[in-house]
Amino acid sequence: MGKNKKKSEPVMTKAQLKKWLSGFMANHPSQSYNYKQLAMRLQLKSMENKRQISEVLREMAEEDSLDEISTGRYKMKQRGAYITGVVELTAKGSAYIISDESKEDVFVAFPNLKHALNGDKVKVLIYARSRDRRPEGEVVEILERKRGTFVGIIQKSAHYAFLIPTGKQLPYDVFVPMEHLNGAENGDKVVVKIKEWPETQKNPVGEVIEVLGRPGDNDTEMNAIMAEYELPVKFPANVLRAAAKIPLEIPGEEIRKRRDCREVTTFTIDPRDAKDFDDALSIRILKDGEYEIGVHIADVSYYVKENTVLDKEAYARATSVYLVDRTIPMLPERLSNGVCSLRPGEDKLCFSAIFRMNANAQVLDQWFGRTVIRSDRRFTYEEAQEIIEGAAGDFREEILVLNDLAQQLRKERFKAGAIDFDRVEVKFQLDEKGRPTGVYFKRSKEANKLIEEFMLLANKKVAERIGKPKAGKKAPTFVYRIHEKPLPEKLEEFNRFVAKFGYGVKTGSRKALTTSMNSLMAEVKDKPEQNMIETLAVRTMAKAVYSTDNIGHYGLAFEYYTHFTSPIRRYPDVMVHRLLQRYLDNGRSVNKEKYEEYCKHSSDMEQVAANAERSSIKYKQVEFMSDKIGQEFDGTISGVTQWGFYVELEDSKCEGLVSVNELDDDFYEFDEKNYCIVGRHHHKIYQLGDRVKVKVAKANLVARQLDYELVKGMDPDEEPKDRKQKTKGGKKKKR
């Protein structure tokens, strides 16, 4: 009977099958299928229909509408298909859709965005295209809004008001009905929540939920940055109540459960203005030239239990954020600066990595677990540095031994292929109202590197302890800090740029690249182009992120690496402490998918924090230059675009734009490939790295933007050299 049933099944035509297969594959663009799976979906059982499906699949692959990814297995071509991705708006209002389902970013023109905004998750239809064009498409559905609140300035008229956005997150003005102004006056900087956005209306409708103040005021602008990045201003009342209940005293029974390190010489070394001390070092000098070195980290996980209100708030924030004039902590102050902080003279609970090391900085033995410590002394980096440089002081011998071991660890790291990005930090001297009165540059010295090397050692050894597979056993799910190797095309681009300064890096092998990159960093030190080349070098490298899939850390040259050492300010470190204890207790592996989601959230929030910190620095730079209108400064061209070039001042690192419209001696065109703009008639070139003299023309505090004017009549040795362009035939153009 089964055979008769198959014979009676109608045979579908190729045209019918093609239509169905096109629709089905387009709706499942990331999946691949063979003819049997597709026959099952269509509920076709006869051999004739299955043969027809197989033939149609082959024909569709020949027509270039399907990809044959393995023999007999097909997947939709990424055009004329649907993908999901995240919107990345451009300055012009168009967007690129970043998606794991497409090899290339998909361009969406402004009219085809359907009100999708930066960061939104969307479904996009990709248009059919020829092979030599970039993929292009249109948004067909907004799946998830990234944000619903926006910062801007209120403009009132007699009967209605609009929010004029100040950030780059929203390319539309927001209509605000008068009854939803909530006390905002004309010209106020506010936060508006979008309430509705009818498809037929160009502008969304919103209401004011917070009045920040008058534009240009320090507190207004800092609060605006926090609102722009959706950073919390304060902790919810229930979180503060939970923190207040945590006692400062440690129960005796908890101390008895732990390794007692209170009699071992222990101290912290931190920045002068630090209030939370989450790491301490201990040292015990053993016989035969050996040392016991303890890396003690505040045991936040003891106080912040999983799924409590404190834990949920810490996870949501994921990291502390350090703006120029304030800190937005991950944990309430009672925990970050009190209960968990390793303050001198107080018993504190820690999670520790204790190493037995020889005089050559080799680890002979190691132990991980919960401890109780008592710090003997709080050092600033400056105090520790003075001792390293020969001054007398507390624990001098211990600091010198630790420094010697750290120097050897560092040397070994670079020998293994680590890259030395020792970047200069721009810092501001602020008055009591938060206004910048001066700029200084913070450089990392031996005392900073001493702490850094022992933290790196602890992070590396913890990751190895869990991540290295034991005999016959699969490593359990863990949180790693990973860093991929740089893309070859990015390295080529970087090499083309530094070649203009007479530099270069070798890309033949990992060793060649890291050695030549470190040589370059040493060579550019204290030169005008240092900051720019270091910044571009960092951008050339991939971003470090958190992941449960360990691929190692390229920049540090570590096969295993995690973040164990800063749980007061980073949520991944809290996760690492919990997981480490779980596995030390022989607990089962946790759910990988769940922890991968935690890792992604932590990586995303880390990026938000970095962007907010950069915005606050940019604001302070503009504020610092606002009383210097008309003054002249030396600088270096640090960026080139079609609308002009950016100049970074040598004495303050403040970056501003010289608009192409202000260059009135010629019509200048942007040469993207060579990082320069070129005069159409006189062929004068302004390119990345050129030294120029500029005058401060405008300081826009609201837009966080500096405008410079190029100074005419510069000294000949400072003026950008006229470079003669070659014509297509290879001959030089004459002026």
C-alpha cells in the first residue's frame, strides 16, 4: 500500500518547486539543507519529486541564487534574502547592518531605515545585486529597540516644542507636546523618552523625563554624557538598603574556614586618588632564595550572592565607569570603598592566588582559594616608585624583590611575543567646580608595571588552572578574556600609514610582527607623532572581549587568560571567582550558553563605559580650550576626512577640526587611500602626520567640538611640504 501511495503522489513541476524553495530558503538564510530535508518539509515522498528537488537545487546554484556549501547541501546566497542584524548609523543618516549572517556589512539608505535607530536589532531584506557591488537592503521589521531615551535641547514655540538631539544616536528631532515638557524651559538640556512613532510620521513623539540644566554647565554636560550612554546616576533604594545590611565585622566561623594570611607582610599599591583597593600583594622570603608571593583580591562574591538585588544591579552595570570628574561605581560605596576595600589595618576577606617562586621568577608551586588578610600599608604608585628609585621607606626590601621579579616576568612576556602598548594618558587638573585648569600626561612607571605583572600572572594562572584539560576530561565552562590576532588587511593599512613617517612593521610571522611593533613603539616615544601612531596601532589590533570560548590573548601572548583581579569594578571577575570556587570544590560545569550571554553583556558594557569616558575627556578638552580662542598652537594632523582634517595639539593633545571650507587657497579633495587632502589646482597636500600651526577658532561645549583655523605664514620647517602628484601615466604634474 505504501508503494501505491507514493505512485499516486502528484509530481511537482520545476517551476512550482523553484518558487517554493526560493521562498523557504530566503526565510531561513543562515541554514543549509539537502534535498531529503527539503522533501520532508514539503511532505513529498516519491523518488520523482525528490529527484526534481535535487535538480532544481543544482540549477539554482548554477544561477547563483544558492551556495553549494558541501556536496548536495545548499544555502541561500546572501542577496535577495532576509538577515537579522544591528544598525550602525553613519553621520549622514544612512546605516550599515552588522550581522553574523552576512560576510559583509549591509548598506541601508536613510529612506529605507523605517525609523530604525543606532543599535536597534532589525530584520533586513537584501536586494539582489551583482558580484562587484556591496550588499544593500531595506529594514522590513524592527525586532528590538536599543534605547528609548535621548538627550538634546528643547526648542519651544507658542504651541509646541521639539527636542533637538545633541548626540549621534538620533537623526530626527522629537516632537514634545506642551503638556509633556515637565517644567523644561526653552534652551534647557533634557532627557526625552519616545512614547510613539507612527509609521506615517517623520518625527517621533516624546515626553521630557529629566531636566539636566543649562547647556555648557559642567554638571549639566556630565549628566548629559551619563544619560546619552544610559548610565545610572544613583543606586536604587532597595540596592542601597541591601548594601547597608552587610556588616563590616567578619564572623569568626568564616575566618576559621579560610587560609589565614594576616601575619604575612602585605600592602596595596594604587593611584593617589583611589578609594577602592581591590588587590594587595604579600611576600614571604623563604629559604634557598625562594619567595612566597600572594596576589590577594577582594572577595566580592562572598558579599554579593548570585541572584540577589546587589548581584542583579552589579550585573546590569557590569563595570565601573570613570569619567574625568566622577566615578559611576559598579557596587554601592559601602561595598566598594568600605566592606570589600583592602584598607590598611583591617581584616579583609580575599580570594587569593599564592605562588612559590624562585629568584628567576619561575613559578614552582601555586595555590588558589579563599583567605583572610590584613594590609600593613597603603602605598601610592609615586611612593613605591621613589623606593624603587633608591629612596628609603617602609618594606623597601620587599618592594625591591617584587620589582625584580616583575621585571623578569615582563621580559619573559615580551620574549614570548607580547606587544608593548605603553600609552600616555591625558589627565586634567580640575578646580573645585570641576573646570580644567591644566593638562598633564600620566606615564606608566616601574611601580605600575610591578602591580600589572603580578595581576597578569594571577589572571593567567587561574585561567590555566581551569582551562587546561585534565587527562581524559573536557575543561568546564569558564569566563576567558580573549584577544584575536589582527586582520591582515588592517595590518597592511597600518603599514601604509606609518611608512609615511619612515617606519614599518614586519607581518611575516607572529614573532616578526610583535618584535617590530615593539621596536616601533620604542622609536616613536616622545615624538610628535607618538600618540597618533600608538592610537592607530591599538585600533589595528582586535578588541579584547569576554568569552567562554578560549582562543588565547594575542596581545599578551598568553594561551590562557581571564580577569580575576578587579571584582569591585568588573563583573566578569566576580563570575570568575564564583566559577573558580565551584570547580575547586569539584562542582559540575555551568551552562555554557548562559555564561556566553553574560560574557557578551559584559563586553558590550565595557565598550559603553569606554565611549562615555572618551566623551568626558573630549568635553574637558573643549572646556580647557574655550578661553584660548584666537591663540596659536603647534600640532600634528591626526585624522583626515572629506570635510577637513583633525589636528592634535602637541602640548595638550586636544584635537580639533580644520574644515576644508576654511582652506581658501584651493579646492581640496579627499584622497582616502593616502590619508590626505589634495588641492585640485596647486596640488598642495595635507596628510596624516604633517606638523601644522593652528589657531583656536571655536569651542562648542554642547557639541563637544573644537574648530581650528590653519595659520598662514608658518615657519618653512613647520609647513606641510608640497608633494607633487603623479599622473596616471607616471609623470609628475607640474605646478
